[in-house]
Amino acid sequence: MIALSTMLSWNANAQSQVRLSLSMVIDTLTMQSPAAQIQRLSFDNELLQFENYRKGFLPSVSISLSPVSFNRSIVKLQQATDGQYNYVEDYSSSSSAGISVQQKIPLTGGTLSANSNLNYLNELSQNRHSFSSTPFAFSYSQQLFGGGKTMRMEKTIEYKKNDEKIKAYCKSISGIQQRALGLFMDCFLTSLEKAQSSANRQATDSLFRIAKVRYENKRITEADFKQIELQAINNEYLEENASKNFDDALQSLTTFLNMTDNFRIIVIETPEFTLPLEVSLEMVRLYVRENNPAMLNREIRRLEAEKNLYTSELQNRFNANINLSYGTNQYAKNIIDVYSSPSRQQGISVGFSIPFSMWGVSRNSARMAKNNYRSSIINIETEIEEFENEIERTVNGYNHNVNLRHIAERSYQLAQEQYRLTVNEFAIGRSSVYELIASQQEQANAMYKYYTAVRDAYDSYYKIRELTLHDFEKKVELINLFINE
């Protein structure tokens, strides 16, 4: 591993040093970033929505209370005997209280409800009062065919949607980590450039002083002397430019991570390559099938297509709605008698829906539903095939990039050693200025190849990590890292 670090310093005497490693940025600072916090709040809302859906299957209890309702007005009243209208005074007050319980029945798709209420009426004009009550009343309603299956299909879809939201949240956090990775790699590149340009400038400054003495002693030509002077100026320019690029890259990273501390020195640590040397394609496919939200989304779309096809078929065949009710009620002048010997009330209603003649509309609707279902299945199968190809390309790319990274690292080490040897050879007059320039250029090219190989390896690894929601380095599921922490 090449030991490289670069410091950004405004006032080294006043502040302590802050070191940024890739693991610190990815595992700690990214989770505290504004982007991650926004995702977490949105995810919390989605969890609450699913919690509300689940609680919709629990008994729903409601209490109604009307303490006082006063009315004094002239109303029109029709007589039952002769049909004539009379105007009478309505001068009364009333109160009521009640409780109701409602429960969904997933097995049948019906709804069961129970209620009880008490009403009080005070006829102020006649100076009399009365009570009426419904001690208990039950009612049940459901669709004769298909209601239970439809509700169960909806429940399966909702539970899978909740699983998808959990996995989608982990995928979004992984995506934020990839954005932080890109910003960190920008800092890493500019730190490499700054460190190398600083070392090159120091070397060429020393060589320029040596070349000046040689030129004055007529040991090198004016052209060689001017060339080495130009090289020293170019390295000074590169160092200044690299310093500015590092400042800009560092500011982008710290802004993204919301690092508001008043730091003055930051060291960008070279990423220690601890990633797996190889990732198995079969293992990646296994984790993708288990964890990737896109796979679950396709399963949800298939279930929704099946549900839509089923409900369409229900609408185009015989069905019925059934409503049953049973309860008691009573009327009395005092509150004790209103609960004595209540009368029974019962009710049954059945409504049939029979498609008879719709001029082929029902048949066409059924065909449309089947066509939509088949189209959805074809789209899902096509997406799965394309997704499998993407997985294979990503895994092959990672394994290839790991090999390139090791080659590029060794090449960079050799290029650095060769440049140092060339500098020493030039200092004692055994190499020309053009060999020095060529060696420096080879070092720069090797550095960019090394950086590109490192970045490509990490990019492809974190892409696999996002696809599988599994950290192959830590051997842990991202759900355990992001949710069950």
C-alpha cells in the first residue's frame, strides 16, 4: 500500500488535526448527513402508514356524545287521519350518547359492527320527558363471492409493499454512501496530485540550482538550462493548481457531510484496500433475489396484475351483497325502564348483481384485463432478464477492477522509484533533462491509472453492495446496519 496523505492548512498552530478515512466517511459521517436524515424521516412516515394499515384490522371503537341539543321553532306537521297540515311549536331539548365497535373479517371480507346508544328527550312545551335506547345491535355485511379473497390479496400486497419500502430505504442510503464515496475519491485524487506536485517542485527546484551552476560552467547548453527552468515553473504551477483543486473538493465533501466544525487541518487518508479479492456471481444473484427491492417490486406488480384480473372477472359475473342485523331497543319515561324487557329488531337484506346484456362490454372488459395481465408478465420477465445481465456485468467488472488495481498500484510504485532514480542521475549528470521530463510524465500517468483503478474498484463494489443490500466486506446485511442498529 502506498502511504500517501495530503494536508490542507490555514493556521496549523491554532487548530488540531482532523483525519478523514473512507470508512469514517461511509460508515459514520454519511449517516449523519442531511441527505440521510431526510431519507430517514421519509422512511419513518412510510412505516407509520403501514402501521395504520395494520391497525385497520383491529377493532375500531368510537364514542359519540351530544350533551345538549335545544330547539324552539314552528314546524309543519301532516295529520295521519285526513292529510291536513298543521303548524305546531317544537319546544324541546335532547341528549344522546353511544358507543360503536367495527371489525373487519379477513377470512370472509366482511365487516362486523356492534353499537349501543341511549337518547333522552325533554318536551319543554308539555313538561314531559322520555328515554329511548338500543342496548345492543349487531350488523354484518359482505360480498357473497370474492370479498375474502380480494381482501387477502390486498393484505399480501400491502405487506410486500412494506418490505419493499424497507429495502428501498436501505438502497437509498447505499446510494447516498456512493455519492459520498465519489466526493471522497475526488479529495483523494486531488491529494495525490498535490502531494506529487509538491514533491516534484521540490526536486526540480534543487535540480534547477544544480543546472544553473552547470550552465555557468558551460557543462550544459542554454536550451537544456531553459528546459529545466521551464519544468520548475510548470511544477510550481501544478502545485498551486492542485492545492486549489484539493480545497474545492474538500469543501464539496464537508458540505455534503454537513461538517460544521471549525477545523483548520484535514488529512485525507489513502483508502486501505480491504475489499474482497473476488465476488461470486452466484452469491450476488442469491442476495439480489433475497434483498433487492426491484425484485420485490416486480413480484408486487405481478400480484397487483392478478388482483386486477380477479376483480375484473368478479364484476362480470353473478354476485350479491348480504347485510344482516340483530339488536334490541326500548322506549320508557325513565332511565331504569328503558333497559327493561327491550324489544328485538332484526333485518336481512340481499342484493343481487347479475350481468344480463351489456352488448359485449363485459366480454371486452374481461379480455382487456387478461391482455393487461399478460402485458405486465411479459414486461416483468423482460426486466428480469435485463437485470440479470446488469448483475453479471457489474460482478465481472468488479473482479476485473480488483486485478487492475493491484497492477496499477505496483506500476505507480515503480514509476515513483524510477523518477527518484532519474532525479539522482540528473543531479550527477548521468541523465538528460528530457529523460527527467519523460520520467515525471510516466509517474503522472501511473498515478492517474492507480487512482482510476482504485476508484473503479470501489465504485463497482458499492454498486454490488447496493444491488444485493449485503456488505461482503463486513459480511452483514445492510438492513442490520441501517435499521437494526
